[in-house]
Amino acid sequence: MAVNWGVLGVASIGVRAVMPAIQRARNARLVAVASRTAARAREAADALGIPRAHGSYEALLEDPEIDAVYIPLPNTLHRAWTLRCAAAGKHVLCEKPLSVSAADCEEMIAGCRQHGVVLMEAFMYRFHPRTERVLQLIGAGDLGEIQLVRAAFTFQAREPRTNIRFRPDLGGGALYDVGCYAVNIARAVLGEPQEVFAYGRVGRYGVDEVVGGLLRFETGRLAAIDCSLTVPRREEYEVVGSEGRLVVPHAFLPGAADAEIHLTRGAERTVITLPGADQYQRMVEHFGDAVSGGPLSLPPTDAVGNLRVLAALHTSLRTGAPEAVAR
Ligand SMILES: NC(=O)c1ccc[n+]([C@@H]2O[C@H](COP(=O)([O-])OP(=O)(O)OC[C@H]3O[C@@H](n4cnc5c(N)ncnc54)[C@H](OP(=O)(O)O)[C@@H]3O)[C@@H](O)[C@H]2O)c1
């Protein structure tokens, strides 16, 4: 069964990646796009060949043909629009971070459950076959006992004066924007951390622009993460176990290129190469299957855990002291 999709907002990520992915997906139809500005919606619809353009988000929610909504709005708007979609009976694929607090996420989960709709955070890298392979290798014990994860996502965001990433009131900052990936892979490998510590720099726009953080897990296992909106592009992670280690280059945005895992065990070095894949399309297809009754491999409760860690990192950044992660 094909899921009929609508999109709230003509966001850069929607236009560049997710709307075309919905159009390519085997179980999806992109039916409508909405903007706060009717002409902007029309322009996007014409450019992408989308049948309907709505001049407000409300109008899209009233569109009876739409089953599922993709939300690429600024982070502080995720909660309210997810709840409104749920109340309108629409399934929700919402951008990362799912919201700006664990409490928001819990409210979103409850609202979607109440209205019987599926909710998922659009963490597309989790749907790349390479990420699945990494987690399999670790789960199978190929690296021995995991002791350390190191994860980084930095880039130089453009046009800070108009970029939502530099707006504290819209949930800007490096931790929310890209630190969420580093925290997510650390938790996927090591589980929930107990305590964190962060150093960083808050810039002139009032958001964290560079952050380095340490996450302490049970039995002293560690993750070291860094993220930035101003440091040149790096996105990779390393997982170190008692028997070996792996490094994943271009970890979160590998594009369509072949994707590598660099594995080292003793003197033996191997590069595992997986064929390129469209992680956005795979995410959309997985979500569509879940709407049709299939399992959801990334439940929204995972976002609650991620936001608890991000909140502790924000607090530590402010206080200069270690911070326990809420349970
Ligand atoms: N998964 C990924 O690969 C990825 C990559 C980048 C970003 N993201 C996430 O996607 C979301 C959007 O990021 P983006 O960079 O694509 O944002 P963007 O280009 O700035 O677009 C955000 C859209 O939200 C709408 N909007 C509604 N209220 C707004 C307000 N008060 N201020 C600004 N925009 C408002 C606007 O659409 P209209 O004017 O048309 O209504 C705007 O085009 C964020 O949650 C971000 O974390 C994910």
C-alpha cells in the first residue's frame, strides 16, 4: 500500500533530500507541500512536481488524502506540529532532534499513541546498511568488549544571521543540530550514559557553536563526542573494543557513494565496503511499512534517551560541572 505524504514547510533538507526520497520510495506518494507563504508552496510544488500546494500548515492537516506528514521545521516547533498532526490523524516523520527536551518527546509519543498514529525521528543515518552492519559487527562480538566510542560531527554553517541553527529561540546550537548524531551513535553502541561533562563555546548569537563532551557509561566505558557549527566539516566515529576497533568515515552523510568500515584487529586491517544506498529513501520506506503495520526499528522512545543526554550536556556546558543524565 502506498502512503500519501504531505510536508510542512519548504525547508532546505526537505527540498534537497527528503521530498525527492519520498518521490522515489516504493511505498509512497508525495501529495502536497505546505508553506506559511502560499507562493513558496506553489513554487516548490511546481519545481518538484507535487500535485498540491497549501498556503498554510493548517490547510495541509485538513487535506483528507494525506496519511503521513514529514516535519522539517525548526526544532522548537516539532512538538506542537507533531501534536497537531496526530490530532488530525496523520502519521508523523519528524526531523532530528525530535524536539528540544525529553519531556516534549514524551508528550509527542503520548499524543501519537492516543490518536493511533506512528511517530519516528528522521535519523536517516540509522537506515544506511552500513550503520546496520556496524551494529551487527559489534553485537556479534567482533571487536570484543566495547570500551570507547569517539564520534564527531562538525561543519561550517552558512549565513548565521538567517540560519535557524543560530537562533536560540528556535532550538539552535551545535548540540541539537549535529551533536545529536554523535550522542545517538554512542548510545546505539554503549546504551544509556550515567553522567556527562561538556566544554564549549557559546558564540555571539547565543547558541553553542563548538562543544566537546565526555559521556560516562556503566563500568567506566566512555564516549568522547564533539560537534560544531563553525569548525570545518568532519563526520566520523570510532568504536574501540578489547579485540579491535572500527572507524566509520563520512559516517552520517555518506551520499550515494560506496560506504566503508575500517576494521583493525591486532595486525590485521580490513576495509569492508558496502554499496552506496539512499538512506533517506530507506528511512521513508521503513516508515511507510510501519504505517502499514510493520515493525518500527527506531522507536521514538530512543529520542527521549538522546534528549536526556543532550540536556545534561547543555547543563554541564553552563555550569562547568559534571551532570548526571536523568533517568
Ligand atoms: N536529517 C538531515 O539530514 C537534516 C539535515 C538538515 C536539517 N535537518 C533538520 O531539519 C529541520 C529543518 O532544517 P533546515 O536546515 O532544512 O531548515 P530551513 O531550511 O531553515 O527550513 C525550515 C523551514 O521551517 C519553516 N518555518 C516555520 N516557522 C519558521 C520560523 N519561525 N523560522 C524559520 N523557518 C520556519 C519554513 O518553511 P516555510 O517558510 O515554507 O513555511 C522554513 O523553510 C531541523 O529540525 C534540522 O535539525 C535534518
